[in-house]
Amino acid sequence: MPAGDPRPQEYDSDLHTPEEVAVIRRTVSLPESVDSLVRQLAVEGESFSAAVTRLIEAGADAIRGGSRLSYIGSGRSGIPDLGLRADEYLAEIIDEHERKERPQD
């Protein structure tokens, strides 16, 4: 660490935090279940602090909608009542597929 660095020597911020990022030290009480979950989800070699930081950021992104699921499409279908009649449209597709698959009498 650079001379005059206010962080304690034992803090491992250099392992997971770029030097130019300010680090704030907090004491947080966690239930055992959360502690266990963080340890379970930590990447090999990742400190507990780094794992908590990464998991909080991922959770915040998910809540804000920052990490959109890759299989969710966007755009228009051209069908104005698709949201209301989706089950009916799916049933029609399945029925059509089943008719094509049935042996001809």
C-alpha cells in the first residue's frame, strides 16, 4: 500500500478493489444463513468483503432492472391482444402441431 494510506495493513482491498476506488469500512451484523450464503457464493480466492460487494451490486442491478435476462425479448408482436389471449394463441399452435403429427386415417 502507498505511504500514508489510511486503510489498516490487514485489509485486503488490493485483492478486489482498484487502487483509485475509495473504500469505506462498515461493521454489519449478518444472520448465520446470510454469512453461509456469501461464503457459498464466493468465487475461489475472493475475500468475504469482495463477495459481499459483488453480491450486493448484482442484487441492486437485478432490482433496478440493470441485468435483463437474455431470453426476454423486446419489441412488438403485431398482435394487439397478445397479452390478454396468450394462452389461446399457444393452445392454437399446440393443436396445429398435434394435427400435423397425427397419422392420417
